[in-house]
Amino acid sequence: MTKNHETPAERRERLRQEELKRNPTGNLGDSFNRANSGSLADLTGSFGWKGFLVLIVLILIGLIVAYVMKGS
């Protein structure tokens, strides 16, 4: 659709995506705030694939540390 004929929802989504591209680290705090209300898509969407990979690695490290501490 052209910009003249887009629905309000499409316009909001387009503007949100443009903002994510312009300012990915500034949206990190917004994503955490949205995560409190249950929107996992917004949390992972602003990270990009590298940030999401770091999140997975941190979770795995936390699980390994918890497993090792439990065994001690």
C-alpha cells in the first residue's frame, strides 16, 4: 500500500519499524518496559539477531551456573 492509503495500524507499525532502525539501543529500555506487560515480540524485535543471541547465551550461562551451584 502507498503511504496515502495505509490504515492507521499500518502507519503505526511502519513508524515503529522506522524508529527501531534509527535508534535500536534507545528502544532497549522501551522493550524491557513492554516485556513487563507481556509482549515478548517487542522485546526480541528490538534486539535484532545479535542481541537475541546474547540473550540466549546469557540464559544458558545462568542455567549452567545454577546447575553447578546446585551440585556443590
